[in-house]
Amino acid sequence: MNRLMVFLDAIRDHLDEHVLPPAALVSVSSHLDPISVQLDVDVLNKVAAALLRWVSTLDTVAGSIVRTPGDSVVLSVTGRTPCGVPVKVYGVVAYNSDTFPDLPVSTRQDLPMAALHGWATAEGVAA
């Protein structure tokens, strides 16, 4: 079986096994970072909650945050499905200087899971 089929099977099985938030886009390739999932939400508390739901189903998880040159912030988590296939899950929210005061444009920073937990319970405003 070729690599692309392995990755397609892995994400299909993962989505079948877990109740996960809706995705706007699922991208699968046979290259580095083979599976990418864009969340179908764009409000901070909903993106954070959706990312945490994915985190609960993945191994070896890390988070990152980056502010785009426009008015957006990309929150993402990477991890591995239980069968070892790498997955990146991300959501995009509006930039707000009160919520993201120390986030310069185009600089990737680590995203602690504690921040996601705070945002997920704060009804769209950073805790």
C-alpha cells in the first residue's frame, strides 16, 4: 500500500473512532506533515475547545501560535494518531491586542495547553 493510502486510512479511522469537532478542510498528502485539519470555527473559545478535543485523541502533542501579517492568529496543535501518523489541527481567529498582547507578526510561539484551557472556558475572551 502506498504512503498516501496509509495516511488516508489513518485519518478516516481516527475520525470514525472519535467524536471530533467539524472540520472545514482535511488535507492529506504523502509528504512531510501528511495530515492537516482546519477547524470549522473561528471564535477563540470555540477554536480552543475544538483543539483541546483533538488533543485528547492524539499522542506527543505540541501547540503553537502565530499572528499573520493581516488581522488573524493561527492556533495549532500537532500530534500523532495512536497508529503514529502525524496530524496538524489548526483554527484561525481574529487578532485582538488585549488577548494577544505579546504576539508579534510572523513569529511562531509555543502555545501552552493551559492557555487553550483558559480560552475554552472564557466565552471568547482570554482568561
